[in-house]
Amino acid sequence: MRALIQRVSEASVTVDGNVIGEIGEGLLILVCAMQGDTEANADTLATKTSKLRIFKDDDGKMNTSLLDAGGSALVVSQFTLAADTSRGNRPGFSTAARPDVGEPLYEYFSDKMRALGITVAQGQFGADMKVALVNDGPVTISMEF
């Protein structure tokens, strides 16, 4: 699975003019299931994300995890993370998992984050979403497992 993780002071996702998920301090996690991904990939990504030390400690250094900071996560499905831009000017997305595989893995990832003790808000898989965020730092990290 691929993820683009952004440390935020706030973030929200809107579908059809309605806010369906929002958080204060925490992580906006754009996530994409790739062909061949399994629940094991989602487990690894969730565990690593929850323990990633990218929040400031009392000395102002990035030394605190989402779990330690008590922050929340806004998890948004983002199949365009699978973009292949190696040929031409139009990205290809053939390496993304099909929706019938991607959606359950997206839900599984979100549930795994909750099981780790993180408050999770979500986007809507496959919807046309508007994502708003205030990137804190900015801190943006990509990961793949």
C-alpha cells in the first residue's frame, strides 16, 4: 500500500457540499491499495504510521508519534497515488488495486488505525471529494509497504 502522510493542524473532507470527516491536530493520510496488496501490507502501514515520530516534543524536535501526541487521523482513499508517469503526459493507474480489492483494504487500514488507539475520520471511497487541510510544518512523507 502507498500512503502520503501530512502532519496537519486541521483537515476535513467534503462530499456533495457536506463535511463527512474532519480532525484537528493529527495526520491526513492519503492511501492507495496497489495490485497484490493484502491485509498484511495494511497492517504494516498502519503500525508504522501510528509510530512515526513526526510531532514535536517538549523541546520542539520531531520526536513524538501520533499515538504519543494524542492526535487523530483523517484517512482518504487516493487511487492517483498509483500514477505511472514514465510514459507520455497522461498518468496511468493500472498498478492500483481494483475497487473491489481497494475498498476493503482501505476500510481495513482505517479499522487497524482505530484498533491501535487512534481516532479516525474517513473520506468516502470512490467519491469526488474536496479535501481541505492546514499542513503543519509543512511535514509530508510518502511510504509504501
